[in-house]
Amino acid sequence: MHQSMDLVVSARAAFAAASTAAELENAKARFLGKAGAVTELMKELAGLPVEQKKTRGAEINRLKQAIEAELQARRAALAEAELKAQLKAEALDVTLPGRRPAANGSLHPIGRAMERIEAIFGSMGFDVADGPEIETDWYSFTALNNPENHPARSMQDTFYVDVNDAEGRPLNLRPHTSPMQIRYAQAHARKYAGQASMPEIRVIAPGRTYRVDSDATHSPMFHQVEGLWVGENISFKDLKAVYLRFVQAFFETDDLKLRFRPSYFPFTEPSAEIDMMFGSGPLQGRWLEVSGSGQVHPQVIRNMGLDAERYIGFAFGSGIDRLAMLRYGVGDLRLFFEGDLRFLSQFR
Ligand code: DAH
């Protein structure tokens, strides 16, 4: 029995010395394996008389169970230690501050201005339309009552594409968003053709426009927003109300005035330039030109496919870049289009 206790103690020591599952299996073999100490004791049983065999056999069995219990305990301890080590290795320090992305993208200030414009006119019931930047001669000029060889065409000297339209005229990069008046109204007229009445046309068309022009306040590519409201009884007073409401919302102040200055555009009669003046702030007291406008010319109404005796309305075309410059206090238009992050990231 004494010898047996020694065996348990040395098994416990050997198991304790094993620091991995593999080492533990080796240690186990030394005690419980085929050539292990316990097996050796079993073999000795064979030579004992029957009576002793019984008691000795029971003793060896208890010894074996005691060693197996030691083994199990060590296995459990090793498994727990391994789990702890793993948890420690994979631990997340939740108190560590997160890593900030190096640079968050953001909307370009012009895109941001466009979204504001769309939201404001949208709230006044205007649809938002989008159209081609490469236009035919008819949409950019002729349909807008600006015939070939008319001197007013030079107001909008643009770029031409080396491809002709169906009428044999070179396609142009639209010099204004006004072609969208025609495109949208034509589609509207077609949609309600043959019906006794037609819902009013109320739309804005923001987008890119092009002209041969480049200095601190002109860029060869710039942005306009076209506005069109045509119905049976739409007048200049509606234009004035809508536009005043727009600039008040855009600049977030009621403290500003509008002035309509007589002007000329082939597609409107009468035509007016819209000027705006802030009642306070850094631009206080200066008239700022913000838009062309006018009552849609009857010939343009006809070119839309509408009865000029029945339909009347107004249109305007405003420079989005100019509105954005005023709103964000930007002095040089070119900054918008140089892609310099030192400038752009200020709008994040
Ligand atoms: N298309 C004109 C331009 O680019 C601006 C304009 C003036 C648009 C009067 C209009 C308008 O719709 O009625 O200079």
C-alpha cells in the first residue's frame, strides 16, 4: 500500500510537470500504458496465490483509479490554462480609442448647393429634371427662339463636338440649362396630348453647362438651374414670389430684397435680370446679379408643342456656382473646380 501511495504521488508530480496535452499523454503512458508502472504491477498478480490475488488486485485497481483521477484533474487544469491563454491572446481592449478613418469623403459644395436648391423648389411643388449635356443645335438655340446667325448666340459661345446632329449641325456642350425647358415641356405636352386640360408645368433642371470663358468669376464648365412654370394663368408676380421665397430659404434669411431689371433674352418677353440685396451681413447693401428670367416667349411655348394662346408662364436661369459663392463666402469660382482638398475639406 505504501508503495502504491508513492506511485500516486509520483504520477501526480509527473502529470504536474507536463505543460502540454502531448507531454501529459507521454506521462500517462509511463503509469497507465502497456509498459507502464500499473501494468507491471498487474503482471505480478499472476504469480500470487488466489487469496492474495484478490486483495492485491483490488488494491491495484484503486491505485489505477487514483492515478486516473490525477490524470483527469491535470487534463482539466491544462485545458483551462489553455483557454485562459487563448482568451488573453484574443482579448479586446474595449477602452482603446477606435481608429479614425484618415479622410471622410463629403459632398462637393456645388453638389450641396444643388441639393438645397432641389429641396427648396421641391417644397414649392417643382419637379426636378435632368437632361443631356451634349445638345443639338435646335434645343440649345433654335427652339429657344435664338435662330442661326442671331447676334444673341454669341452671348453663349460654347464648345462643339465633332459629330453632327440629324439636321447636319454640330452637337454642342449646352451653354445653358434652358434646353431643358423645351425637353421637359415637350414630354409633358405629349403625355397630356388630346386631353381637355393639362396639369401645370412646374420644374427645375439643375446641371452642368459650358462656355468659352475663364477667369475668377467664369469657368468653362459651370452650373445652372433652370426654372419653368407654365399654366393658363402664371404671371410675373408668381415668378417674383417663388424666387423671393427661394433666395430667402437658400440664404436662410428674410432680410433680403429682389430687384427685376429689364434685360433681353431671345426666349423671354419681357425679360429681366434678377438682382438680390442682403439687408445685413458682409454683402449688405450691394445689388448682386443672381438670375436671368422672363415670361416665356410665345414662339418658345409653340416650340414646346403647346398652344401659345392658352399657355403662359415664366422661366429663369440662375448660376448655381454664384449662389454657392455667395452662400459659402468663396471669392474665386475656380476654387470649386481645382479639387484641392485644403479647400474642399472645409465643407465636410
Ligand atoms: N439661359 C440664360 C443664360 O444662360 C439664362 C436665362 C435667362 C434663363 C432668362 C431663363 C430665362 O430661363 O428666362 O444666360
